[in-house]
Amino acid sequence: MKSDLISRLMTLVAGLAIAAPGLAQAQSLPYGNVAAPSAGGGDDASGASGDEAEGDDSDGNAVSMPHSRQVRITPYIEFQQVVNAELSPGNETLTWSTVAVGADASISNRNAEAGLALRYERRFGWGSNTQDTDAVTGIARASVGVVPGALYIEGGAMAARVGVQNNGSTASGSAFGDNATQIYSAYIGPAIRAKGGDVEVEGHYRFGYNKVSTPVSVPLAPGQAAVDVYDEGTIHNALLHFGTRAGSILPIGVGVGAGWVREDTSNLDQRVEDRHVRGDVTLPLGPDLALVGGVGYEKVEVSHRDAVIDTLTSLPVIGTDGRYVTDETQPRQIAFETEGLIWDAGVMWRPSRRTALEAHVGRRYGSTTYFGSFAYAPNSRTTFNLSVYDNVTGFGGLMNNTLANLPTQFEGQRNPLTGGLGTCVAATGAVGQGGSTCLNGALASIGSSTFRGRGVMASLAITGNRVSYGVGTGYERRKFIAAPGTVLASANGVIDENYWVAAYLNGQIDRNSSFSTNVWANWYQSGDVLAGNTAAFGATAAYYRTLSRNLTASAAVGVDGVNRELLQDFWSASALVGLRLSF
């Protein structure tokens, strides 16, 4: 079954390479200009179409930014020899050989836009202490215009390999140990952006699927209960919105919309269901500045079942996969519900097609909420993105939302030692094509429990003639939600926090040689005193030499590790030499 799943996901990722997306944001409501594509805030279908990215010129008029028509597909095969030395707590040295195949692709034309970075590798261990392993890593974002300018098919997919720590947080340093796990996330669905007279229609339906494989083992502190690692789940996300621009019918822009989100997680049959209807207004204050806001009704319900309880020990039953066994005979328990008025008010500023800002404050989930975004691309070589979000979701829902928020035109930054794709990508498209370029917040922890996630993330990428560099940073706060009287009751109200930063510097040394460097750090603070805090760090440096038109040699070194409050720290250093043949 696992091989079938991997096969299906790889097929989906490859298929998405022929497809280009509109803007999909981190919220669940259509905030911003109620008729025009929005630069941020809502988890809607607004944004650039496959053939142009919308913006405002200095006079407040919509302008187009045509994409250059290009198709770049580079498949490759790679051979590597790797040595890894454990620095702490032991001193074991392991050696393995790697064979990898992959492809990097970028497609941009009037009706389609896509980006893809996909890699499969097989490691062959030397000696009895090194096992043969394999991994699939990559990211794809794509969309195709079925009816150009009106109807699109959009999608995205991601595969990552990480190590799971005792508090459920993740780290890339142990991505091939016993605590390693493979993560898959994908979504696909139609999106509409059409205009009938003065009325503009926006909407989408997205179906998402997420899967986390079972680690062989996860290190635990004395007295700590096993981490209930996310298994699999599905997401349904639908939105429909009608609106008019300010000045077309009325001096203000008006709109009305409705949405539905349902997330199902296999662990204890957890479910999040969110329905809403709302009206929106846009009040222009000038050619590039407007007040925006809305009011509506929303019903949110979070529920799950209890675990099977062993009658002899009175303890919850743990399955062979290390997860709680769901008691299907018991009724579903309500963990959180809220129903009633929701509202928000904010400002939208678009002084040019290179700059887009939105900031909102309102009430949702029974309390105050803040969200917004800022995108700035002063030229084709520089992009800056900032987003603030607030959602009730599970791991799968957060993964799909963050994946949908990535741009379609990007450059992936791979770890030269593990082959894994970095959690941040460098956006290369127009401003407003995505509210974020990093997955760090979503990948911070793979626990199964539903939570209210609030966070902020920012990224900057600059591409020069000979040197390119970028940095991403962020913070996320997860407040877990669970029903009383169940096995998850102790997690209800627990707050985990995560801080992260990642940076890279790449450059050309001369005509035939180049280099790349990467550093990252992740601080995860668990609200569970029995789990403790962890901090993961890493750095790599690589040198590349072109031997012929399609053949490149590489050498790399790196160090990574995890500091754990309740367990011994783990640190290792690696070195690599390799050859890549591109086609």
C-alpha cells in the first residue's frame, strides 16, 4: 500500500508540472478588494491568472504583467559518495553511496504556469550498521487555463523527509535515522475568476490529501507518553464570491460570498468543519489606498472520537504503527464549537504593481484575530513576502494552505548532503503570486491534534549577476484543542511555540565553478513539561565544477544537530563528493 501511495503521489507531482496557479491565501474568507484579485489575507481563489498578474498602477488602474513564455525542464541523474560522523552522543562513522534521479522544471505561457523540483534517491549503506534507504523530496505548484481568463485547474504537491523529535517537532539532521519519516501533501481543484458586466465572480474548490509515514522509533524522555504522529487526512475547501469594483455601480465596492472547509484526520477520527457567509465593502480613499472590511456569520466545530481503552490496564490501546486505536463504537465528542457574528476591518494599499499591502483586525473563533500580507518586488531580481495568519486547523489543513500559498515560479534550494529540498524557495514571479515562500511553520511539528495556529513569516530573495541570497524567518503559536474526558484531554489548551530562520548564499566563482551555502535554525518550545524543548541547527557548504556541457562534479561538507532539553543532544558532520549528469 505504501508503494502504491508513493507511486500515486509521484504521478500527481509530475502531472502538475504541465499545469499555473492563482493566488491562494492563508485564511478562509475572501478579504481584500471584494471584486478584484487580493494581495493577501484570505484563503480564496483571487490573484493572478495564468497569463497575467494583476496590480495597480500609480493611478489606481489595473495593469498586467505578462509572463515571459518559456519552458525549462532539466532532468538529471546523480551519483554520490557520503561519509557521516556522529559527534554526539556517540562517535560512529557511517558511509553510503547514493544514486538519485530528478527534474527541475519551469513553465510559463499565456495559459499555463508551473514550477517543479522533484528528486528520488536510493542510499546503499556500507557495512552492517548502515541500512539501505530511499526518499522522495520535491515541491510542485501549477495551474492550467481550461477557459483562459475564467476557469482554471490548480494544484500543488510536496514530499519531504524529516526526523521526528520526542516532542513531535521535526529536524532535517536525522532524516535517515530510525526516527525519520516521509511527509506527502497534495491538493487539486478548479478555480473560477470571471466577469459578467460589472459583477466579478471568484471561487474555487480544492481537494487535499496528506500522509505521514510511521517512524521506526521516536526517542522519548522518561515518563513521556508516545507522540501521536499524524497519519493521513483529507481536506475539502470551497469558496464562491460575487463583487463589484468601487465606481462601477456604486461609489464603493460591494460583495457577498460563502465558504466551506472540512478537514478529516484519521487519528481518532478528528474533524474540523467551518461554514460561513459574509458581505464585504471597499471604500476608496485615494488612487492606491482603500478601507476594506466585512461582516458575516460563521459556524465552526471541532470534534473527535476517543481511543480504545484496555479493560485490564485502563490505558489507551496503541496500534502497531505507534498511534492510538480509535474506538469506533463511541460517539463523536465535541472539542470546540463557536457560532455567530464574525467581522473584520482593514486597509489595502497598492501604490504600484510591485507593491501590495493588506492589514486586518477583527473577530473570529470567539476572539480577536489579526491577519494580513505584504508583497514587494522592486525589480525582477528581488522579492519580499510577509504574511500573518490565524486558523483553526490540523497538520494536514495547515500543510495544504501553506502549499497553496507558495508561488508557481520559484527556485528550490536543496541540501547538498541529504538531497532534501529546503523548506524555503526563492520566488521568481510577479509580486502577489504568493503570500509566502516557506513551509517551516507548517512542518514544525507533525503531531495529530487539532489546534488554533497563529503565526507570521517573512522571506527575502535577491538574485544578482553572480551571487544570489535569501533569508526566511517566522514564528508560530499552536494552541491545541481536545475534548474533555478523552485520551487527548490533557492536550487541550496546551501551547507550543516555534521560532525559525533559514538563509542561503549562492554564487558563481568563474565560468565553470560555483558555490552554495545554507544555514538554518529552529527553536521549538513545547507546552508539555514531559516533552521539553528542542533546538535544531545546521549549515552546509558546497562547491560545483562543470566538467562538460552536461556533467558537473560537486563536493560538500556540513554539520547539523538537535539540542534536547530532556534527552541527550545529537550532532553529526558529513562530507560528500558526487557527479551529476543533466539532460
